[in-house]
Amino acid sequence: MATLNIDNNNVIELQNLTNVATGAVDTTATVTMTLKDRNNVDVVGQAWPLTLAHVSAGLYRGTLNASLTLVEKTTYVAHIDVV
């Protein structure tokens, strides 16, 4: 679990991505993410899905906009897709 800062940009990372069939670190995947609320509704304030950029071996990173409509003490779920 991670904490999101309201009215600030937030960095999201997917670490140690590996190919399940080979065990090799995956550096060529397409990784996207959508932030949803507890009702499975996309959070307002950013275009979804967000593409996470490959940074280094198995590490993908993206930035959530400060303009997201986040509510204090609310649970959100990051839906991450890897292709």
C-alpha cells in the first residue's frame, strides 16, 4: 500500500518486471495504469490509461497529476496492465 499526496504530483512505479515464462527481466513491455476509486470509477483529473515509461531493467515509472480529484482518507486502486 502507498500514500498519495493530495494536490501534488505522485510517482508510481512498477519494479522488477519479469517475463513469467523465462524469468528474464522485461525491458520491452508496454505498461499502462488507471487509478480507480472504491466504486471502480476512474479518478478524474488525468487522461487514462497512463503509460509508464521504462526507466531501467524491469523498472517502469509514471507521474500522476496534481490535478487528480483525490479525497483524504479514501482508498484508491491502481489497475496496471502489462503487454
